[in-house]
Amino acid sequence: MRVCRPSHVFWGIVDAETIVCDARNGELFTLNATAGLLWNFCDGRSAESLVTHLTATFPDHDTKILAADVASFVESMRDRGLLKADGER
């Protein structure tokens, strides 16, 4: 599955924190450092490539746990309408 940010979502980095805004309702989200790192790579890449990137960034962490963290991040962001997967509007 490939994930990307929909056109109604805007984001930026403020004081070293990733801030995401859903322009449909003006809701703001502040991402933690790991979520911000993943967010930067949600540009049409596969979820598997997000796991690969996270594993390279945190080589001392268990890959299965990192994969579960990525899956949780993607699901949470999709549920909020902040990310979309292949074929979603």
C-alpha cells in the first residue's frame, strides 16, 4: 500500500515540531518526533518503505515493533483523513 498526504492537508515545522492542518475543518495536529519523521516520507511511498526507513533510523529497535508502529501511524492518520492510500480520495 502506498500512502500520501491529500490536497486538503497542509503541514509545516514549527520550533522543531511537525504541525499538520486539515483545511476542511481547521483542526491542527502536533506530531511527535517519530511521527514527524514518518510524515515526511508519506509522499506516495509504500508503507513497507516507511518501515525500511524507520529501521535504518533506529537500527537497535526490533523491526517487528517498528512495522507495527508504522501500521498504527498510517491507520491513525487515515482514520483522521490526514493520509490516503492507493485509490482513496
